Amino acid sequence: MADLNNENSTVRSEGYFKYMIFIMILVQILDTYTGFYNAVIPSKVVEEFLSDYPQNVANSIFAFSVAIASLGSYVAFLVWYSSDKIGRKHLLVMTIFGLALSSVGILFSRNIVEYTIYRFLLGIFAASDIWLIYINEESPPEKKAFWTNIVLIGGIIGAVLMPVFRSIYIYEGAPKGAWRGMTYFSIALGIPLGIIVILTIKETSTFQEAKANRPSTKERANQLKKNLHIIFKSERRMAYISLMILAFIWSMNYIYITLGELFISQSPNLNEGDVNIVVTVMSLAVILGYILTGIFADKIGRKPLLYIYCSIFFIGAMILINGIQIPGSALLLACIGTSMMNIAFWGLWVLTSITTIELVPTDARGTGTGFKIVIGAIGGTTGLIITGIITYFYSLEVAFLIFSLLLLVNIPLIYKFLVETKGIDLKEIK
């Protein structure tokens, strides 16, 4: 293996590359786990902090709480932008420690306000997927989606551990506040992992080469403005804009991730054990989504999969919404519906993330990806605020129906404006 501490060399041995992949898998395990435990504990948070309110009001308050917390994703733009200025490694380390320390805050939250504050902080670092740039800047052009999905599939261990720990800490008759135990794993993994990354992981070779050819500090004073100019004046600007529209609507459907467990848990046809089964199936479906994306993104291309996933998500939402109302079949239909939605939702995340990176030149890649994060954050916040209003007057299923239907609007936009980026060499993008 090459000298792992030689920051000046852009030569990467095969041994180092494999080691880097392993470390990025650990990073993704942490990222996935911290993201998912906030997707499987809402009913228990509502039970502890909002039990004095009627169900629709409590659900509405929680939706607004998550909307406020989602503002953390806006700050993530600064993380991505900073990665273009000071490097990928520094920001990778910051996000790892940030995920662990935010989990500590959630562990000791005493009310919905404190919980919201620490979810806000978690949102900053959960949206800062610097590992994604690492993989795409270090992988061969024809294997970017493959290695990205290897990391995602390895990282899905975090999602698999989620139902395991949920069944340990959350069960029929579990004491109030037992859900806090869900944070232990992320704290135990994040802190030592951050130290390991500091000591052993290099800056990406693509960034180092680009940095060597950059203009002076004075000439880069207006770097953000220049980067945005590069993006929105390029020949691929319409492709980028169409992808941002997709990211916006995709993020509006994040209500399914943040409030789906709450919706399922409140079904009279499902008990706590059934909910744990659904959560387990959801986690396995995410793995399947990553595998399918890894296989077909480099084979048939990004665009065909985008069509498929937008359609599958809507169909899955219909099955879930209607299925949990049917006694005797609620568990089966909930598993089918949520599986389809998870495959499509996370498949769309992978595809939009990879395609964004593939549309933007190296000097503006972090900025372009960060701008996508901001657009997604706006979509997520908008979706949650609208959901809070809809839930107060109607119900969660009405919001799920409306936002899943909006995904179908993306299909003609993708067809007309988005360019296929399969197999492109990132160093050739100008």
C-alpha cells in the first residue's frame, strides 16, 4: 500500500483505493444509521414529548418540528462549497464528528425544542455526503456508479442494524424514552472513525491536481459567483436545472422517510411487532434499491432508471396508503408498498447525486452538488410545512398522495432536458 500520509502525491495504489473504499463504507454506515434512526422513532418522540395533544395536532407539530430541523440541510451547502476551497478531507472529517456529536445531543434531549435543535445539527452533516465526491473523483470513469453503489450497499449495514436495535429498545411495553438507546451505535462508531480518517485518508487526487492549477487567492475572491457562473452558463445548464427540479420534488417526498413510521404506527391494523417487521423489510428494500441501481445505472444509463423509479414510488405509495386500511392484509401490503417506495426513493437519491457530479466541472463540483443540497432542502422544508398544514386539517395519507403524484411530473422533464452521463470521465468535464 502507498504511504497513506503523503498528502502531496496524487498517485493512488490499488491497495490504498481498496482501503479507502472500506473506510467510506464505514462512513456510509454511520451516515445511513443516523439518517434512519430519525425515520423509525417519530412515534416514540411524539409519545414522549407531545402526548398531551390530539393525534392530528401532535402529528402536525412534529411535522413542523422536522421542517425546522430540515433547515440544517441549507447549511450543508456551505460544507460542499468549502470542499471546493479547502479540500474534501477536512470536510469529511467534520461531517463524521458532526454526526456523532449531534447524536449525543439527541440522546440527552429533554423536550421537542431540544430534539429539534439537535436534528437541525444532524441535518447539516447528514446532507454533507463528502464521501460521494471521494468515490467519484478516485474511481475509473466507467466504474463510478459501481463503486458508489458498493459503498452504499456496504453502508446499508447501518439500515440493517436499525430494525435490530429498534426491536431491542422499542417493543410493546417498553419504557418511555427507551428510543434514546438508538443513538448509542452512532456515537460509538463516529468518534473513532473520525480519528482514523484524520490519520490515514488522503485528499482526492482529482482535487489535488485541480488545486495545483488554480489561480491565485486574489483571483479566486469571488469563487462562489464564478462557480455558479460556470454551472449556469454551461451547455449543460438545462440538464442541470431539470435535475434540480427533480431534486426539489424528490425532497418534498422526504416526508415519507421522516413521517412514514408515524403513519404506519398509528394504523389500527398494525401492532408494534408488525411495525418492526415493516421497518426490517424497508431496510432490506433499500439494499435491493442500491443493488439494482449499481447494476443498471452503468448498463442502461441514468435516464431510464429515473423514469422507472419515479413511477415505482407513486405505485408503492398507493399500495401503502390503501393497504394498511385492510384488516388481515395490512402487514403484507405495508411491506410491499414501503419496499417499492424505499427502492425508488433511495435509487433516485443515488442517481441524482451521481448525475449532478457528472454534470459539473471539477472546480465547481462541490458548489454544484451543494446547490443541489440547498434545492433539496427547500423542497424538504416546503413539503414538511405543507404536510403540517394538510395533516392538521386532513391526514398524513393525503400529503403522501399529493407529493408522490408530483414525481410523475418529472418524467417528461427528464426526457426532454436531461443528458445521459453514463461512462463520462469527470476530468474531461469543462
